[in-house]
Amino acid sequence: MSEQTENTGADGLRGQIKRQGEDALGQIAQQLMESPLVHKALAGAFDAREKAVQAQEAAMGALNLPSAADLERLTRRVRSLSQRLEGIEDGVDRLDERLAALQASAQLDERLTGIEAALEKLGNEVEAVRKKLPATPPRRSAAARKSS
């Protein structure tokens, strides 16, 4: 039982030291964040970073090389053009379908016109045959006379 007491005592002491260390680090971090000197140093670092990025872009521009921002803009532009092209392709597909339907309709009209011409020709031929026939009514056959 004395081993458990020693372990518990060691764990308790270890936990207490750990908590005190965490509290101390938290206080130090808080004081650093509130320090005007640290704020100034961070602002200077961010300004230096921004100037370095600008200098890098200028150097790459002088060498006629695209920057990461240029590549990003180009990528967005290509995506936009790709989407627009897909829309145009969809529109052309719909137009093609409509033209195919119109063409089928035109072929039907041509067939109907052909049928009308053939019917008119047949009508003219029937009329010509009728004109060639005698004007007298046909005579009745003997079987037809007997039934009357």
C-alpha cells in the first residue's frame, strides 16, 4: 500500500508542477501579446514579408516570368472560359437537335408535295380516259335486263 501512496503523491506533485508551468507560460504569452515592443516587431516582420513578395514579383516580372498570382489569375480565367465553352457546346447541341427536327419536317413536306403531284397526275389521267370514252351510257347486259 505504500507504493500506491508514493505513486499518487508523485502524480499529484507532477500534476501540480505541470499546472504551474502551464499557468506561467500562459502569463508570459499574455504579457508578450500585450507588449508594444512585440507588436512592433510583428508588424515589422509582416511589412518585411510584404516588401519581399513585392520585390519577388518585380524581379520575376523583369525576367518575364509569371508569378504565383499571375498563374492563379490565369487558372481562374481558363476555368471561366471552359465553363462558357461548355455552355456554348450545350447550345450548339440543342440547335443541332432543332435543325434535325426541322430537316425531318422538310423531308416530310417534300414527300407530301410528291404525293400531291402524283395524285394530280392520276386525276389528269383519269380525266383523259373519261374524255376518250363515248358519251352514251353503257348498254345493259341481257342478265341485267331480265332482273328488272
